[in-house]
Amino acid sequence: MTSTPPFRIMLTMRIHPGREAEFEQTWLRIGDAVTSHPANLGQWLIRSEEEPSTYYIVSDWVDEEQFREFEHSERHLVHRKALHPLRASASMVTGTVVAQLAGAASLTVPAGS
């Protein structure tokens, strides 16, 4: 049995300077609007080390169709409205994961090895 590779969303958000902590708190507070969707596989919030007002959001979905359905839903609109006043700009790219290689640190080593 083969599984369908995840559909990945990658957002870049630039936050108004001085509002980074508020953005992070808001993102965490409303994040379940995304992760509670049955087609969402998870999401990550990443703060840039080089540009502290820039964040990257990665969100994996079962497939593009179900992501697009969520993207046009009332639930997503409420989510976006909460973040919009904090954003200076945003952009989004999408893609299909074609390969994943686990790193050595992610492998579980059995006890006693």
C-alpha cells in the first residue's frame, strides 16, 4: 500500500516590529483552527534568526483539495482576521513533499545498544 505524499504550505510573515510576542501568542491561541481540521497533519511556527520580525509557518495537509477547502472556509477566515493586524506582509508557496530523509538524531536507539 502506498500513501499519498503530504501537501505542504509554506508561509512567510513579516510582523510589525514590536508585535512579535503578541503574534506568537495569537498564533498559539488560534492554532487549533488549523490543527483540529481532520486533513491537517501538523504545523510549525519558525522565527527567523536573522530577521526577528520574520516568521515561517509550515503546515502539512493530506492533500491539496482538502487544504483548499479549508483555505476558503469560515474557520480559516476567522484565523486570518486574528493575525492580519499583526502582519506587515505575507506570502505563501505550496508544494508536494517528494522525499523525506530522517536524520541520525531522529532515529531511536534501542536501550543497551
